[in-house]
Amino acid sequence: MSIARIALRTAAVEAIKGRTLVGDNVLDSPNGALDIAADGTLRTNEDRPFVAVFTDDAVAEGIEGRNLTANGTCVLVIEAGVSIAMTQTNDKGESEIVGIGVPASDRHFEFLLEFVQRQVNDALTDPDNDWAEIWRSLSLRVVKIEVGAKRTSDDGQRLAGRQTRIWLDLLPDPVLGDVLEPASPFTAFLDRLAESEDQDNQKIAGTLRTIFDGPVAPDWHITQRRLGATRDELRAIGLGPIKQDTDRATPVLAEVEGMPEPIVVLAP
């Protein structure tokens, strides 16, 4: 489980809600919102135009030691979809897209998807959107953006979808036992989750707190976790309990004036 990926996805969902033509119909990791069948056709079970948010592949390279907290480059996927089934008849007897009011035509499907994509981008870069601020603070930069479209008209069930894939250099996860700083984006994320009116968000916040509110570990313990170092490797850089300390109690390390900082070199 990556805390940063959970936070990135959740913050994106909350930042987008109510800020596009689809309103609050912004879905977190739904199964089959836009599904490609074995024959290559596109399908959906949604009954209203929607935006769906996923976290997909991630790759971390150049890792120090055996660090398992690195998230590297993560792909955030944002899908938007609309189909001919998502229509209603207005008081003039005309067919229009549910909740949006534009005519249910291929031209307006394309307009809707392009417009919603722009609204999503505007929501995620909005300086006054607190959730967007959390979303932005969880990564160092956007590496690449890829946009793809998919359409089908089989059996008269016209469906159009748009997928945006955003590659982000994601922050590493906090180390178990470390103290979250008040200015940390993870602190802001947990606080906003707990304050949410959404009960699911409150439950997620409570579950994550079981990790962050546990006992605070000594510094050498944090270093060992962060590097994935063996006990011998940790002792080689002057940290951690001595070998005879079978209980691995926190040692009192003497500070020698003028002594240089140890250089971390892990065994290959």
C-alpha cells in the first residue's frame, strides 16, 4: 500500500467534484466505468456523464539501498465518459444529455469530453482549491501527459470516452514510526479527510491514523527503515544498538566534536 498514491487519487477526486459539467459524479477507482470488452468495444454501466480517477503503473529508479518507501513516477488516470443512454427528453421533446442539457449528438459528446477535460485541469490547478493544493504538493512535477479517445456505436449504443494519463514524480511515503511534520502534505491530507462530510473519507482517515499515530521510533530505527539496511550495515555507519544488545534498545550515542558525518555505504 502506498499512502502517497492513496492521497494523490483521493485529493484529485475531491478537487474535481462539483467543478465540471458532471457535477459530483466523480468516481474513485470504479470497476468498469469505461470498460473495453474482449472484442474491443467500449462499454459502461454508468447512467450519467462521469469522471473516474485511478492510479495506475508506477516506476521508481535510482533507489538508495533497499528503500521501499520510494514511489517514483506514478501514473494518474482520469477518464470521462458519456453515452446515448445518458439522455432525457426535455419539455420540447428533444433528446439531451442528462444533467447537462446539451443535445445528445456525436458533436456534443465530443464537446462535453473536451470541455470536461479542460475543467478537470482547471480544478487541479486552482489556487483557491484546498484539495487541489494537497494534490499539487504530493508530487514534484508532471513528467508527461497523454490523452486518448475511444468511441463505439455498436447496436445504436453510442458511447464516447476520453482518458488522460498524467505521469507525476510522486513524493516518497512517510516512514513508519516517523513524526509527520505539521507542514507535511500528508498531515494536510489526513486533516482534510477527517473534516470531510463523506463517511468513507472519515473511515479512511481513521484507518490511516493507525499507522501515523503509532509509537514514535528512535532516529536510528527510522534510518534503518528508510534505507532498508541490515543490522550490520547500520552498525557500520555508527548507528543502532551494538551487536551484544539482543533487545535492540535505543543506544545513547556519544557526539564527538569535529567528527564528520558518517557516509552511508550499503553492501551490494
